[in-house]
Amino acid sequence: MCRMLAFIAREPQALAPYIQSLVMQSREGNRPPGCERFHEDGYGVTVWQGDHWLTWHEQCAVWEGAITALDGIKSTIAILHSRLATDEGTINITKLHPFLATAKDGNTLALCHNGSIIGHEQLFDAADMNWANELSKDQQPIDTEVYFRMVTNAYNAHHDMTRAIKDATETIYDTVGKDSARSLNALFSDGHSLLALKGSVLPRYIDYHTLHTTSGDGIAVVSTQTCDVPFAKTEEWRRVNGVEILKV
């Protein structure tokens, strides 16, 4: 249960306006049905710096964080995420998105997720995480970590990000069912491309688990909600469906 935002651009873009968009979504935007809390359980930002990711996590609401420290940062790819934990017992800095993993081809993959997978423990075997069965509940990986491991494993097998996402999501749906995989919406990058996945969503969450995209001259943005960005107003967005590669 999260808010997320990302961009890819030909030329480095200032990060600050996008952080402000994340603040707006996290504090004033849509919340899950029946939830009175804001997206206040920590936030994370990862930005591509030409040959590596620069990553920032703070265990506080984004509007309470030291976000002015990021004012001078520019990047051609950025992924931003603000968390509303499904299980409040997992609120700690190690569970903040975006998550990173180094693939066998040397690329470092980044992922953030907006959704929940009920019974994600059933996926430990498929994710090659059998060791997690031996851990206590509070020490086990959260659903997004398992999801990302499955994407990373599929990427290592095929070196194709789109196929990796499709293989992982199909396995998740086949194992736990679409009623339990309440949303697999996610943003992915290997430092060269930016992909967005809008998966199946339960009817109750149809207005919450959304993804929208907009583009301008040399830049494309994807976001859980429409919002003002430097080159587009809220009405200049369209919905994402399925797996989409954002192009510039």
C-alpha cells in the first residue's frame, strides 16, 4: 500500500519537483478503502548516476524527512516510493523501497511495488528463498522482497526485463491466486530503461491501485496518481495497463 513515482529522461532532470509530487500524494492523495492513516511509514528514492544508483531511505514520513538534502540532485532515471505498510509490524528501514539487486550480467536492478500479496510465504520455494521458512514471522522477507527476488531470478535466466516481470507475475498468480495477489503494480529499472507494470486489481481497490503516465520532450513519467510535474498538468495523463516500457 504505497505511492510511487518515476521518470526517465534524455538529459538529467532536477529531482526536487518530483519529491514534492510524492509529498502531495503521500499526505493528501488517495488512501486504501477504510484506511485513515497517511502514507507515512517511510520513503525511499533511488536515482541513476551514470554507472550506479544513489539511494536514500528515511524511516519517517516523506514530508517530515530531510528532503531538502536532495535538492541539488539530478538524474536521467529516478524512482520514488512512499510506504503505507500492510503489516505495521514490518515498519523498519530495511523494508523501505526501492529495493536493489545486482544481476548476473552486472546490471543493478531497482524495484518498488504498490500492493500486497497475501500468503506470500507460499512463494518462498518459487523464489529460491527456502531459508525464509526457518525464520520467525517478524524476520521473514516481506511480500515485495519475495516478488523482487522472483523478478531478479527470471531476469538472470533470460536477461530480458519484460519477460522477467511477466514470468514472475504469472508464477505469483498461479501460486496464490489473483484474490491474494491484490496488486502487483510496480516500477522497475536496470539503469538503462524504466518499466511500469499495472497488474490485476481487486474491485475494492480499483481507484487506489492505479498507474498513470505522461510524457514531454525527452522525458516520461509514471505515477500512482496524476499530479502536476514541471512539464504537464494533472489532466495530461493516461492510464497504464499491463507491462509498459517508458520511452523518451
